[in-house]
Amino acid sequence: MKQLTTNIDTPILTYLSIFEEEIPEFLHDYLEIKEMKRLKGIGLFCGCDYTKLFNCRFFYSRFDHSLGVALIIWHFTHDKKQTIAGLLHDVSSPVFSHVVDFLNNDHLTQESTEKSNQEILANAQELLVLLKRDQILLEDVIDYKKYPVADNEKPQLSADRLEYMLSSGYILGRHLTLGEIKTIYQDLTLLTDEQDQSEIGFQTLKTAELFTHNACLVAKIYLSNEDKLALQLLADIMKRMMQDHYVTMEDFYQLTEAEMINIIENSPYQPIYRCFQELTKVKGSDKEMIGKYCVNIDVKKRYVDPLVNNQRISQISTKAKQWIDEICFEQRTPYAYIDLEDFRNDH
């Protein structure tokens, strides 16, 4: 067994070590394929690292997230195929991640960027060599959705959903501590869901409530006017960059965020991007603010109703049901706007 790779920053290493203290030997080479290396330059939080609206503890990449998902799957299954599938599930993530879904007007499902994942894997030559060496078929790792521990339907708990809820609470929201993450993780076990499939769930109600409260706080961040406006503003900048032929859609899937930001900063849209960077406040209104940069959109609701032994927490905890209902029945928020002249229709 090899220790978690030393080229991972110490704060991230400390966090990921909660899931597994060591990387399984077979997984190490898969981390080095070019499709995975590119993800080191793609943030998990969809551009929120680059604006003062948020205060992330540190930069956390899609690579880090993918490794975390793989370690969680390995912890619960010790199945190589499922673990590799989990590691590879985000290779199609574009620059700024779900910002490109916003660009594609896919605010509610945020899945438009996933369509090319299988095509990328099928043409990843380094990956194909490793799979042949390890006597694993491409079809066994090309779609992690076939493995319920790796991914399942909302509001169930899967390795993917677990990892981004924990990392979002710790790094983006900063309301979750490493100690709480350890408590949550050590209470998890494999249970059987209503469809007789394996699902990650909790052994004790108290810890399940701790996780559910965190998950709902994370969901509120992703439903907030600040998050909606930040992602839409970045999406509109990228849309204009494409219209003016500074970048192409293909660039989103080939460049890193640092490379894309360099292009933006050497374009006429640098002042708008600077405004995005310096944002500290988003204002609300019951009506559209004509002439200002203003958004009013519905977005994907990210929440979890985890199993506690054989029941959903919403069935046995009044507090948890109330938290989840606040997310499920959240009403469309008022218009969100900033004091920036609307640049979207000035062509």
C-alpha cells in the first residue's frame, strides 16, 4: 500500500485521510493519466474560489473530489471496478464545472456537462492500457451510475453525494469541522434501501442528524442568491467570450481554470471578470432591476434523506424532516442583482 500521494497539499491530505489512510496500490497509476491530472486545475466549487462572495478554506479540485469518492467506495466495497469507476466519474468536468451547465441553460439538472464522460474514457489511451494490464473491462468502469454505492438517485446517500456534502461543508461553507467529519464517517455503514440495493447509511440517529443538518446548510448555499448570481455571471462572461471567438466550447473541456482565467484577463471582458472577483454582496429585489445585472433562476436542489438503520431520517426525526422540507419546498427567491450594468444584450 502507498501513502496518500505527497503532491497533495497537506490540508487536503488531512481531510482525505479520514476516508482511507492509504491509497490502494492498484489505484495509484490511475491517478497519473492525463485526464485525471487535468482535473487538478478544475475546482469543485464552480468558480466560487475566485470571488470574494465566498471564503473557501483552500482550493479543492475535481481531482481531490474524485479521489475522495474513490476512497469512500473502496472503504465500503473493496471492489476495484467500482472504485476505479468512482475515480473517473468527473473526467468530463469543464472549466468552472457547473458554470457550463448554466451556460447551457441546464440550471435544474446540471448534467449537460456529463454527456461526454464516457466518450472521453473510451478514448483515454493511458487508461485503456492500465485496464488491460489489470484485466478490467472498460464497460466495468465507464459508468459509475451502475453502482449504487457510488451513485444513486436523490435523496439517497452515495459516495459521490457524501463526499461533496462533506467537502462543501468543510471548505466552502466552513460550518463543518474535521472532527465532525470523522464522527460522521465512522458512524457510516452499508445498509439496504427500499429497492434492496446497497446504500451508505448511519448507525445512530444523533450522527445522522449532524450530517443531515450539514447537508441542508450546504444545500442552502447552492440555493442562495450569491451562488446563483456568481455562477450565472461567470457563465455569461464565458458565453460572450465564445460569441466573440476568444474561446470555444472545446476549450472548456481541454483547458484548466488558470489557463482560462489568463485568456479572460487578456480580453475585453477583464473588467467584468474583475467585478466578479471583487464581489462581496448580492442585493435582492421583488422585481427585475432593468439595466443592472439581475438574475432570477431556479436551480438544482441538493439534499439528502439518509437511511438510519432501516428508515429514512425524515421518518424518525422531526428536526431532520423540517430541515429537509425547507430545502424541498424552498420558494423561488426574489431577483438577485449587483450594481453592474447589464452587458448581456449590448451586441
